[in-house]
Amino acid sequence: MIPANLARIRARIEAASRAAGRTDLPRLVGVTKMRTIEEIRSLVDAGVTHLGENRWEEWEGKRNALDEGISWHFIGAIQGRSLRKHYRPLFRVDSLDNLSHARLLSDLASREGVTQSVLLEANILRDPGRSGFLPEELEKEVGSLATLEGLDICGLLVMGPVPDPSGRQDKTRKVFEDAREWWIRLKGHWPFLVELSMGMSEDFEEGIRCGATEVRIGRLLFEEGIV
């Protein structure tokens, strides 16, 4: 089932890229939250080696149980206590959400003797129930964040709105288009912001059409009959 789901998702990614006039394909990150080791191993065997976890504790167990060669992304909300206890160097922290956590991660990475790649999570929707920098906060702080020892800031993570029950993507498209224009403007000042992680199972095609360099997909990979 997982290899078949993956083949259909890759076909949709390619179609969305062509429709947008793109010659490149975004990176696919398989979201493994709540998935078993057997499911994850099947996904890796099918060719997905970039995997995303939402909780440090869960990532630690899966990292230890699975073979090397996986590029792990942390994509969940950051909590200082869990970060202090469970952080180990990984491919990238995709959801760095405030200056306090940036300073803590900088210190932890420096102690490990590494430079940790990160994305800055932007709360484009200004939703008080979501984590992430507000746009004006991010613009104000990105220069200072870039000077923190132990961090390599390489782009932004943007979450779309709650999916419309009707399946319409109008609101999502507007949010992603605005995010793309903002990202392009920011890159003019800070060229290191090369990545834009944008789009999940419900809206990854809109993310691709709006320039996402990375999409994060979970349930479509693992569940039967929904791709």
C-alpha cells in the first residue's frame, strides 16, 4: 500500500510542478507522527529518506530503531524542556518559532560541536493558537538570528489555513501566494533564506504552485484509499 500511495503522490507532485511551469521538484518529507517502525521502514524502502517528526521523544525512539541514512526533520511545536532533554543533531529543525528557542538551540548545538540547520516558522495567519514568528517579528529578528553561533538559517516554514470542508482552495491559495511574495522579498535582503517549506496532505499542490521547495505529507502516504 505505501509504495503505491507514494507513486501516486509523486505523480501529483510532478503534475503540480509542471502546471506551475517549474522544472524542479520540491523535496518530499514523509511525516511519521504516530506511525510504527514497520510502516516507516516500508516508506524508506520505497525511497523516502527525508522524514519529519512532531515530538522529540518519539523521534529519539525512531532514530534509534531505524537504520542510518535517514535525514530527520523536526516539524512540531518546540518546548524548551523537551528540547533540552532530547536534542541531538539532525538534518534540520523546521519549526524554530521564537528568539528564546533559537538561543537555546544555538547553545545546545554549540555544545554538540555542530551547526544546526533550521527553518524559521512564520505565523502568516496571525493565529494566536499557532506557534511561529509574526511576519514583522521575523523581519525584525532575522538578522540577529543569523548571527547566533551553532545555527544555519536556511529558509521559512509556513502553515496554511484550516482546510475548507467544501474542498475549495481559494483561501489557501491566497495565503500561499502572499507567503511566496514575502519570502521572495526577504531573500532580497537575506539571500540565505533559500527554502520555503509549505504544503501538507490537504494542500501540498497549492504549495507547489506557489513555489514551495519542500512539502510535508503524512496520512496520504500511510492510509488506504485516500490518495
